Amino acid sequence: LAYVEWYAPLKPAAEDYHEMYLVKKSLSNADSFLPGQVISLLSIRQTCQLIPHFGRTALSMEWTSDNVLDRCDTFFLNCFTSKYAYQTLW
């Protein structure tokens, strides 16, 4: 079993500049927690790499590899990590 936090559905097309999809948190409950679910490992096809979307604001020095998934709200879905990821995520 694995615990998975669900993000908002992807747009139909990747971003023009990076050619990567933007992934946003889907905060659907009053407590501002990501909706999550325990699923079977057989349901997982592959892992993915999320790159924080820094935007035009100054980079927060409070972000670390331990907390960036909790502190950042928008990520790029990196489809260039491997040939398999490129073929399945693109």
C-alpha cells in the first residue's frame, strides 16, 4: 500500500516555455490539506519528479528539500528525467 496526495488535474497542453506541465495543489477541504488516499502499489505506474515553480517572487530561503512539497503550491512535472517518463508524461 502507498499513501498518495492528489493534485489538480493537468491542463490539456504543457507550458510553452518549458514544455512541462504545471501541477497545482488541489486544496479541497476547509483545513487546507491536500486530499489523499491509500492505494495499492499495483495502481502506481511510475514515480515523477516535481520541480518547484518559483514564479517572479524572490526565492524563499525557508524552502528545503524536506519541506518544499508542503510550502510550494505549484510545480512543473518533469517529463525529461528519462525516456520512459518523456513517452508517458508528454
